[in-house]
Amino acid sequence: MPQVKHYGCFQFKNGTSEDQIATCFSSMMAMVGKIPGLLDFHYGPYDSDEGLNDDYTHGFIMTFESPKARDEYLPHPVHEEVKDVVVPHLERFVVFDFNMPE
């Protein structure tokens, strides 16, 4: 089965502190090892002179061992708890998934 890359971009609400942003991402990072099939998590702030970020300030990439693992992650209680931490700080976000070639 192909691995799935799950990536997203966040635009945090005005007034969201660096500490709050760090808490959001540390909460997301903590899902690794708690949600079966979630292999890794990487994140960071936008860092390019290209200027095509459309006001998104941060991005993340997760790797799932399979489409089934990604599908089981979506309603997982740990994911729901993390959403309760992160989503209130977001002005907008986009998430995109794709399967890695085998």
C-alpha cells in the first residue's frame, strides 16, 4: 500500500502569540506514537522570498503508512483533542493529501 502525505498550511489569527503557535504544533507532534499509522510530523514557518504563500504563515507535513491509517486518524479521539487546541487559533487553513508512488 502507498504511504499518504498529509500536508497543510495555517494562517493564524492576529494576536496569536508565538507561545500559542508553539503549543499548537507541539500538540500536533504529540500525535505521533499515539495514533496508529502516523509515521512522522514536520512543521515550520513560511520561509521563502517567492511570496506565494497567500498569507499562510506555517505549514506541516504528516506521513501515514497507508490510506487506511489516514482515514482512521481523521475521527481518532486524539486528533479531535488536538483540533480543539489548534483550530480556535486559525484564521484559515488548507489541507491536502496525496498517495506516494509505490
